[in-house]
Amino acid sequence: MQNQPNTPLQQGNQMPPNMMNNQSKDHGGHELFDAHEIIAGIISMLDQYQMYDQHIQDPELKDILKRQSTFVTTMYNTIVGSFSTGHDPAVPTQQYKMTQSHATTYGVKPGPPKKPNQSVNELSDKGLSAYMLGQTKSLATLLAMTALEMTNPVLRRVVADSVPNFIEMSYEIFLYQNKHGYYQVPQLNVQDMTLMLQSYTTVPQQNLPQ
């Protein structure tokens, strides 16, 4: 009796045809899992921004949400393009530009204690902007961590270049919250702050590169 050409052992030793091309061989297994996590996280952000849009009352916050949604959609296509091909995407990484003033209000004012909402009707711009900030901060952290372990140079660069954009979006939401008193920033007294700022000194450098 002749041996069957496709035994389970032989199937396990054979590499699928789509793994033989240059696109696939330039990706490590860990990198593929990380890329899936990144893409899924961005999809989740865009989906949830659509839900927040239905409840936001402040036109300013709604404008931030729509601008960030549009930008992240382009970012999503750029990342998917580099991930699926291993080559430079059709649309390169863009730079997000916020519209908020950089002025920060310092100090803490008393307010009612916080508690979980009891119904969707209790959703407020304060809470919705906090959800947005949580998502942009989480994605900034996720992309930074995964960029450190990616092997494909194109995908690594696209992911790494996207981190500053999520940082900028997070900063924009923080400034919006701070301006409206949602995100308060305590400060040390002047004496303690001065001591902290003067805790270090520089050292002389020798043999600097010419």
C-alpha cells in the first residue's frame, strides 16, 4: 500500500503557500499578535467614539471627538496598509494638530464626591471626555510598548510615529477637561516646588563628539 501524500505529520511540516512570500517572512509571531491588538484597540476607540457622539452636549467637545475620529480613521488605514503589505502605506503617517490653548489652570476646588452613573441618562460631558482620555492614553501606551518589539521596519516605524499623535490627542482632551474644571491639577507650595526643582545639577562633559 502506498503512503498517502497528505498525512497529518506531513501537513504539519508543510508551510502554507502564503507564508512563503516576502510579505509574511518579515513578521515575527509576537509582532503579529501585537499588531492585531493595536488594530483591534483602534477599532474599539472609533466604535466607542460613535457612541459618545450621541450623548455629548458641548459643541466644543463634539468637535474634538469628530476631528480625532477622522484623524484616527486615516491612521487606522495607514497601519492596516503597512501591516497587510509590509511596505510603505499609500497614505503616510500624518501629524495631529489640536486647537486647544496650552494654558493650564492649577489648584483644586471642592466638589461633590464622584460615584458611578445609575443610568445612561446620567452621562455627562465630564464623564464622556474622561472616557475619551482613557482610550487615547491607553493606545499611546500600547503603541509605544509594541513598537519596541516589532521586527518589520515599516510597520515598526508607522506604529512608533503614531505614538506622538495619541499623546497630542490625550493632551488636547486634558486641556479641555482642565479648562472646564473636570481635570484639576494640584500644586506643591512654592518652597517645596523650589526644593524639588533644584534637586539636581548638571555635570561637565568631556570628549564630546565633534
